Amino acid sequence: MFYTKAFSRYLIIIILVLALKLLLVDINKPFWGLHDWNSAVYSNIARNYVRYGYLATKLGQVTNVDFQSPDSFSYITHYPPLLPILISFSFGIFGQTEAAARLTVIFFSIILVYFIYLLGKEIHSTLLGIFSALSTILTPIFLYFGKLPVHDTVVPAVSIFGFWAYVKFVKEKKPRYYIYLVVSLIIGGLINWSAFYLAVAISYHQLLINKNLRDKRIFALIPLCVIIFSINLIHIHLLGVKSGSAFSNLLERINPYITADLYGFTFLKYVKQELLLIREYYTLPVFLGSAFFFLWFMYSFMKKKLTFAQTLLSALFVYGIIQIAVFEQLSFIHDYMIYYLSPYLILSFSLVTFKILGKLKTKVIYPVILISLASFIFLDNLPFTNALLATSMHERGYNAAKIIKSETFPGEKAFIGSGSYKEFEEVFIAYYSDRQVAYGEKLPENFANDLSLVVRPKDHDALDTSSKSLLDREFPKYEDGSFIWYTISTALHPSSLAN
């Protein structure tokens, strides 16, 4: 063989360092890119943990901006609170910055890569593990979503650790691996409900493998998931929120036809879209390799000649496909839900690649073929990757927020004369302004007493004519290339103090 075990250890370290370096690109970029509304929402919750403390918030996910009394707290209860809590720890160490929020996710992304490597070692060889890890970090989905603060980019890392612990447990029967498996479910379950897919996937795997590898304790993990879920419901109740709020959008997420008119959903369109997303986000080699594995698995299943590696990869497929199959509406409008398929897609592609290479008479060309494939993965959709990293569709919300924050004091309220900004930019404006902001296309009654600032976006200047005339006539007016704004309360206004 062209490498040694010592050399392989250096290779995985190099790959992990490379992964870190790639994910650190533009780490301080404002939250204005694709799906960055997640970054703004959960960073705001994390900021509130720092601002009010964990006792005052009762570990609840407070969504308010500016300084509020605890009796006016509003909460998000659709997900468990661990992710924003972890982000708040990062804020406490590194400060409340975009980089600090992203570092939390990057930590888990590095874990994902490392355990994909370890799982590759278990199903085939060290070299396959190294190739899988390298392939992972070169895909567009990893390079962009590997640092996006949202539950669905964090849970797969915890779950792949659980899969590795499961494999070690069924092979070696050592209790510590079962404890690791339990820990992965507990930590994952406190981040997002989707962590429970792990228990379903490995229970399915128990039905496929040889009897000497089966263990009834695996099925005990399903009641554990119920217990973790129940604890979260108790927590919601202690916050004074009805438990039903945790399920308020569940029916909509499961049944896409409820909102079919809004999103244009059809099942055929959904299947085509998901396949296209997998091809684009994971690149052509991974797409084709994983598809070939699926056919190979079905053939082996019919012939009753499944290997342990095949059954385990099918369990990874079950883990990843549950999110897409059950939560169709959610997956239809959130393309990163295919992130759950990452372990299956990468490892199945790698296994197929090594099976083909195993047919070669000489192994000297292994490095050439593997490096060529890795290069193809990186270059295949490189323009797409660069476009993802450069997305800035919410920059206008960020810029509006900066004006509001610089022109008002804490406790003051602002108004934006655009319904479009409320629909598309509200979470970004809330996070970066840290002020209470109202929206509309007509000035509210008593605005002169209630508001300190009115902003008119030039790209959607929807404020009615009479309101514009009143503002132009009665209040100080300022503008730049994108916005016009009026200071309503000038006695202690930052602009008046500067003058």
C-alpha cells in the first residue's frame, strides 16, 4: 500500500485543518445571505441569554429585541433550546459577533467530518475514511451550510457520532459505546427533534444484521427519545406557554398540500427538486455514486447477500430520508434539509468507488484516481459554491437596521414604510437594530408620540402620499443612496446631539 497508518493519521489531521480553514472564509460576514434568517433568529435568542441570564429566561428561547421585562417575554417553542444556548456560550467567550455564532456550528461540522472518517474505517478501511472526509469538505453544501447556525446543520454531527458508537457497540459489546450512543441521543434531542431519527435508523438496522450482532438494548432507545421529548414539553409548560404551540406548524410541515397554492407544491415537482438539489449541492460524482449504491443494495437485498457495510449505509439512508419524506413542506422550501443525507451520500459514494478500484489489478494508480475524483468534486460546482458564499439578498435589511440603531436610543421605536420589508427583512432588522420596529404603508395614529424614527426604503417606497407630505413638512429629513429617514423625537435624538 502507498501509505502507512502513521501517514493516515497525519492525513486526517490535514483534512480537518483544511475543513476549518475553508469554513472560516468570510466568518465575519453579516447575516444577509441565503437562509441567514436562521442565523439572525438564533443569534438573537442567544443574545437574550447573555442579556437576561439563564435563570431569568428559564432557559426559554426569548425572541424579544431591546430590553424587556420578563413578564413580556415571547418564546420560540418549536425546537429545543440547546443550540442557541451553545451560541450564547460562544458569545460569552468571543463577543456577540457573526463569527462567534458561526464558530459554534463549525465545531460540529468538524465533528461531522471526523466521524464520517471513523465510520468509513469501520465499514471498509482507513483510506476510505480519509477519502470520505476529504470528499465531504469539498462539497458546496458543506462549504456553505457547514457554518450556518441552524439545528439541521448541527444534529447530523451528533447523530454520526451516535452511528459510530452504535457500530462499535454491536461489534465489541462494550458498555461505554452504548453510553456514548445514549449521550448522542440526549444531546441531539436537546438540539432538535430530528436527532431521534437515529433511534429509528439503528432499530431498522437491527432487523437486517446477523443475530449475533443484535442487541435488545438498541430498541430501548426509542422510549428514551419519548422521555427526552416529554422533558421538553414540561419545560415549555414551565415557561407558561401552552404545549400546543410546539406543534402549531407541525401539520403544515407534514402536509404540503395545505400551502400548495402558496408554494406551488406537487409531489412530482418535489421529487425532481430534491434530486436536483442533491446533484447540485453534493456534485455529480457523489450523486451518481450514491445512486449506484442504492441499486447495488436493492440487488443484494433481493439476492439475500447484504454485507454489514451495505446494511449500515442503508440505515444512514433511512436516517437522512425521514426528514425529507415526512416533512415534505419544510423540505420543499428549505433546501438544506438534504444535509441529513450527507453521511449516506458521501460514504455510499466512497464505498462504490473503492469497490470499483478493488477490481483493478494494480493499486499504484489509486492515489491518482482518488485525487482526481476529489478535484472533480471541488471543481464541478465551484461557481455555484462561490455564488452561495457571496449571497447578500438581505443586505437591504441589514442596512436599514444600522440606520435605525444609529438614529435611536434603546427603548425607542421605529417605523418602516414598507410591507415588503416586514415580509422579507423583519428578522434581520430586528437582530441588527435591536429595536422595536413597526411596518406599514401609512403612518399609525399618534406616531409623533410613539415613534422616534420613520424610514422610507427607496427600493420599495410604499408609504402613502399624505404620510410622505406630512413627514417632509414637519420633521427633519435625511437620506442616503438607499433610504430616506425622519427623526420624529429630536430632543434627545442622536442626530441632534451630534449637531
